[in-house]
Amino acid sequence: MIKIENLTKKYLKQTVLDIDSIDIPLGQTFGLIGNNGAGKTTLFSCLLDLIKPTKGKVINNDVDVSKSEDWKSFTTAFLDETFLIGYLMPEEYFYFIGELRGLNKKEVDSFLAQFEDFFHGEILGGKKYLRDLSKGNQKKAGVVAALIGEPKVVILDEPFANLDPTTQIRLKSIVKDMSKNKDVTVLVSSHDIQDVTEVCERIVLLEKGRVIKDLVTSPETLKELESYFKGE
Amino acid sequence: MFKRMFGLQWKEFNRGKAAGGKLIAKILKWFGIVYFAFMSFMMGLIASKYGGPSMTFPIEEGTTAPFLYLNKQLIYVFAYLIVMRYFIQSLPVLNIRALLLAPVLKTQIVRFSLLKTVFTYFNILPLFFLIPFSFLLAKSGNYDITGLIFWNINIIGIIYVTNFFNFLLNNKDKLLYGVGATLALIKALEFYSVIDFTIYSEQFFYLFYNAPYATCFTWLLVFWLYGYVKKYFLKGLYLDKGLQLKIAEAKIDDFSFLDRFGKTATFIKNDLRLLKRSKRARTAVYMGIGFLFYGLIFASQEDLYSDFAGGSFALAMSFFGYLFSTGGFLFMFGSFVPSWDSQYYPLMMTQKILYKEYLNSKWSLMIIGTVISTILASFIYSFFGTNAVYAVLAGAFYNIGVNGYLTLWAGAYTKSPIDLNSSANAFGDKKAINAKTLLVGFPQMLLPVLVYYFTSQYYDHLTGCLAVAGLGTLGIFLKPVAFNLIMKAYKTEKYSTLKAYKTN
């Protein structure tokens, strides 16, 4: 589904991303892990054509993302709060995103109904604009908006950080449900090795922009990652 | 300590998010300041020789008419100063939260924030007028030098009163409404000539010339206000008080009646909400309304300059005024496309959005604003005769057919992020417009005025209007071509725009 080829990004002389090749097949739940500055967000930004790579390319479902914009019709993302429109109410925001993806109000409403638990009564029907919600609630809204319109590729940057325990557990089960659906490719990044090993089928460890490990998740994965980050 | 805080400010100024990209903006801003300083200086020179509309220019020897005339007008000067400050002057925003826990006295934080405003151009520019004006008056030998000096000290005092008063205006809504109502009342009473405030203004300000010690009271007021504002902010330095963001109760705005316009409507709905809910964006609307009356400045003075260059110069200046009257909103809103969306530009760039739809929606909103402005302006200027209305309509055509595109095109290169939420800050930042916005407009304004000037010179007024309107109409037909060029600019600028908007 997604092919990353010879992707490098340099700022001045510093190389922040240098990936020979990663091939993510359709339906895979793909986890990206690494310390600060490992290049996780940079990689996602390249996938979404928000940053122009110095070299190399990203092919998303046969579309070269820097050449054509066709990938936008089946790819969604939530990287950070710059994906939220602060002056909208959550409902208005969902409708807006829905309209862009060809869903009318009713369809968006019925889509949102399944997230009632996840929202925990704090998102819909409130009297607040997105800008006035807490960071955690903003993230909930952003993540759900990224799921509107049956996307084939969903990219979430650190979705589990800053969430309360209940929401973390619920979001993990949402991601796991998606990974059962073999039509959706999910890309998730995290700082928490436990989180990624729990939800991802495959884990790539980045360090200073390079792929250090590329693992199919197994019972040993957690230990392996742990020992790496301990410096053993 | 003061030095260190100043250093912090300097670094913020230098290393601010778009420091590099803002260089041109900075240059233009300074160009604007120099321009206004020069104009103030020239006005100071002229005013010292001028005795008001009914009087002769230059004045006869040995009268004090210029001084009296200025005193008459000062009440309006200060009224406008208060209004301008409220809308334009940005109040200092130190990174207060970070300093709260630092070993810095809270009084020092507040004192620094307040004293920094002492040197804003609103306080400095008047000196460019006052100094040459007073100097020439003193030189004429008709005035008491001590009186003049104290009169100046008093005026500067009042300027600082408005400076600190502005802090309160920005933070106390009741005061704001009170002052707004008072200013409106003064304007209304003057307009219907119920009360002539200029008489009182003259007496009041002449007092400080006549009785220099009265100046003490002004400065006592300055220090009292400073102390009051200081105390007010000191009390607010808690996370749940002044530093807390005011949260307005949200209400859904249903603009579904717009849905029939398809994808364009999707964005227009959002922009309407933006204009409604962001203080910063609302200012664009207020400015648009304000500019409706811009033409009055020139139209009301046409007679004054009718001898100059056969009167056609005066007409051209009026034409410039009309052009701005209908285009105010277009410039105020359009110059900040796509900056209005800067906070969520990455979202927009990853959605299935065609630039064409996006730009078309912004353009449509600008055009709707222009059409409404035109209707209102034609009404306002109908009092100046049909010729004025022709000029207004010609300006409107040009704005729709040419300036809309130019503004959007320039927007691709603007790249200054707008913090829509910042106005809710304790120290409030309401700088919705900057000098650049106005200056980008000049090439867009100069061409139609020149076209009008030359055609009306050789033919007549109506032909001049038709020529400009013709250019506009041509522009309307060339929309696809213009949009293609604009789209290209947006596409090539995409990455650098994203980078400039990045906030972390």
C-alpha cells in the first residue's frame, strides 16, 4: 500500500531522515517507535506531503504523493492540534471533515454514534469550541475526525500520549478493531513500547532518522525493544 | 532585571516564528512609520501657518489663530487616538506564565510590560507634529514660550493617559461600551450641530497654555492611571484570573442554507464562523465598515483643492477614496488569505481539497463583502451627487475584477501566521491589521487612479469611470486565467507556507 523509497531529509547538513526502503502492505497496522528526534513526525509529514523530502519518494497506493494529490481521497491523519479548527465546535468540525469526504450530516451523525463511549460525554453536545477543550479531549476529536469517511490509510502521531487511562484503553481497542479490518492500513507512532507492541502487527524502530529494527510483533518484541532502549 | 526582560523581548522579536520571512513586512512597517512621521512633520509645519477652513492661508501676521484652531480640534484628535489604539495597538505579551515561577517580583513583570508601551509609535509619532509646530509658533513671537512648553508637556501627558487607558479598555468590557457610546454620542451631537464641542475643547486646552501649573493634574492622572493599571494586572497574575482564557459559551451556527453552493459553501460556512467567533477576524469586518467612510475624507475636500491642477487632481483623490470605500473588507480579509487558516493549514493540506475550490470560496466571500460595501457606499456617497456614485461603482468593478485576484495572489506570499485565539489572552493581542496590509494595497490602488486621472483629463469624469469599470469587467471575464496563476503560486509556496505557519 505504502512504499517508501530512498527517503532522506536534510536540514542544512543535518540528516534527520534516511530510509532505504519500507514497504507497508494493505491492511497492516504499522508502529513507529523511537526517541525524540528519531524522525517519526518527519516521516509522517513526508508521507502526507507536508514536507518535501531532500531525496526519494513516497508511493501511497500507486500515487507519488509529491506529484499528485489523489492520495488525499483515501488517506487521513491526525498529527497534532494543527489538524483542528479551533473556532469550530466539535460537531461542526466533524461535519466539515465529513463534507470534504463526501458525507452528509446524517451519515456523520450515525458514524459518530459508535464513538459515544469513547467521547465519554465530553465532546458532543457541549458548549465549547475546540480551542477551549482540554488537550486530551482535543485529541479525541482529532483522532475520530481522522476516521471519518472510511479511509484506507490512517496516520496517527502519538495517539496515546496525553490521554487518560480509560480513553487510552478505548482508543487501543479502536485501533485493534481497525487492524482486524484488512482494508485499512494504520500507521501509529509512539514513545511507549508497551502501547505499540500491544496494538501493532509490525514495529519499526527509528533512531536519528534510520531504521534500526523492523520487527513483526511477537511475544518477544517487548523485551527486545526494552533491551534496546536500556542501551544493552 | 529590567535588562534581562528587555533581552527576552528582543530575542522574541528577533527569533519569532517567521522572523526571516517577516523582513519585508518589517521594512514596510518601518516605511509606514517613516511615512507617518514625515506627514506629521509636514502637518506641523503647515498647521503653524494655518487658521482653519474659514480663515486664510497663510495667516496674517501677529495672530494666534493656528494655536486656537488646533486646540479646537484636539478633542477629536484624542477621540480618534483612543479608537485607533484600541484597534491597532498591540499590547505587550510577555511570556508571563514562564516568569511566574522565576525569581522575579511580580511587580517587575507588570512594570516592564507597562513601561515597554511608553515607546510605541502611537506615543512617539505625535512628537513629529508637536515639535515643528511649537517651534514655529514660538519663532513667530506671538506666543508665551513657557506657556507653549507646558502646553506641550500637557499634550504628551494626555497621550500617555490614552496609552494606559487603552489597557483598561482592552480588559473591561463595560468601560469599552461606555467609551464607545460616549464617543458615538459626541460624534452625533456634533453631526447634528447640537453642541459645538470645539469651543470647549479650545477653552480646555488653552487653559494649559494660560495656566501652566494645570499641567500637574494631567501628569498626576498619568501616574495614577499607571498605578491603577499596574495594580489591576498584578491582581490578575494568577492562572485562574487574568491569565485564564475567557471561554465563551459555544453555539452551533447552522449555515446549511448555503449548501446549495456545493463545495464552495463548505468553506464559506467555516469562514463565516471564523468572522463571527474570532475577535481577530472580526476586526477585518469592522475595518471594512470603517473604510466605507474613507471616501468622505477626500470627497468633502474636493472644493478645497479645486484650484489645484484644474480640479482633476482633487477628483482623482476622491476616486481613490471611493475605491477604498468599496474595497475595505476585500483588502482587510483578502490580504490574510491563507493566513486565516494558518493554525490548521496542515489539516487543509491533507484533505481532499482542490485549491480552486478553496480559493474560490475565499474569493466569493471577498466579493460578497465588496458587493455589500458597494451598496452601502453608493448610498453614503449619493449625497455628493451622481458623479460620486459612478465613481463608487467603477471602483467596485475594479475591486471585484482585479483587486480580488491581486490580493489573493499576494496572500500566497504573505505567510505570517495569525493566532486566532490570542485575543482571549490576559494582556490581549488584537493587532488584526498591520502596516503591510495597507501597503500591499498601493499598487492595486495606483493603477486605477492613474487610468481614471488620464482618461478623465482628456475626456470627462464618466469616461474615466467607464475606463476603470471596463478594466474590472475584463478582469471578471479573465477569472479562469487569473485563478490558474494564483493556484500555481499557492502550490509552489505550499511547503514554505507550511513551515512558516508551524507553531512549535
